[in-house]
Amino acid sequence: MGRSSGFTGGPSCCCGSATRTTGYKREHGAVYLTLNHQTDTDASANGWSFLPWDRDADRTEDKPMSEFGERVVAACNEAGVIIDVSHTNSRGMLDACRLSKTPVIASHTALRTARGGTDDKFAPRGITEECAVAVAATGGVLGPVLCPEFLSTKPGQMPGASLAAGARHIAAWIALVNRECSAKLGPNCGEGAIALGTDFDGWIPSIPQEKEDISYMPLLTYFLLEAGVSEEAVKGMYGENFLRVWSQAA
């Protein structure tokens, strides 16, 4: 059993000196910095929000990262802090991947196309294929959430979507990265690009129908193997892939 800590959005990415702020976080044990959560920051624009007063805001997928955000990325690289783009808009994600000299992660997200649709209210919370490939191409990892609303647009699968849907979602991510990144990262590179995100932090509105708590994770292993994911890939996504990223960033 082990744990790591990080800072997410808000004041963590606002104002002041990027170097001083990031250095402070590293000194206090931060492993990663999530650029956004439910709102925009001085570093980058948020992709989507649960907040009712912010959900209908005019979100621009193509709003670039700010100059301050660029300094934050550089400072994180220098301090050995991993950049997390989970809640950032698409352009901000791509900018972070382009600028970072160490692997970037999307610690808890969903693949828009794998969930069966891209035009409903939950779609912007997920990551586009272009952004998923960009994260993987940095040597980083993608952390699939296990929230039914982000796994499928089919009403019959919400709010009690099966863990099997989550396993198929993960298998689709592996296939995507294998297809798009093998020339740069080698065959079966998708297996090294997944690290479970789950998002079991009290915010998500529901969990898959078979799960009562985190002790049911072995059931996910069963569904992953049923979906054609290899034992080696499962082993990697349960910890080894993120540990690799952590060591490279540090």
C-alpha cells in the first residue's frame, strides 16, 4: 500500500511566481499539479465544470495556455512535479504536452469517443483522441475514471453502468495509443499508457453497479482480462506505469 499527494487547480495555479509556488509544493511532498479543477486558472482554461453557475459558460476548446501557464510547466519540470491536465481544455492539454520536457498525465478522465458520443453535456469532461495521443506521446499515462456518466451515453447504462463498460473503455484507450503511437513508442505502447484514475473521491455521482467500495477492484481485473487486456497490461496500469512516470519526472 502506498500513496502520493498532489495539488489541484484553484489557488495552486494562480498568481505569484511559478518557480516559487511550484518549489513550495514539491518541498511539501506534491508529486503532481493538476492545472485546473472546476474553474479557469491563471495558467489555463478549464474544460468542463460540475458547478451549476459555471457549467453553461462559453467554453473555448482552443483557448491557449497563458504565458504564466508556460512558466508553471517549466517550473514543474525543474522541480520534478508531474503536470496533470485532467480538467484542462483541449488546447491547454496540447500546449502542456508540447512544452513539457517530462511525461504529462491525465490522472482522471474519460475518452470521449469510447463512451459512445461527443455531443452531450458530459462529453467535454472527457479527453479527445488527439489529446489522449498527445499525453501518451510524452511518455505519460491516462487515468480512466469509473463513473458511469462518463463511460456511456446510453440511458440504460446510467447510473449503474457495469464494470465491464469500464473495462471496454480502457481496452479502447490501449488500442488507440497502440495505433497512433507505436512508431514513436514501440509496439504495445498502449499497455504502458494507462494508470487507473477511478475518481473515487466523493465527487462523482455514481459508481459501477457491481462495486460497493474499492475492495471490489479485483472484479475490474476480471473484466479487463475478459475484454482482451493482457495480464502484463493489467499489472502495469495497477501501479507500475505511474511509478515509471514518477521516476522520469523526478
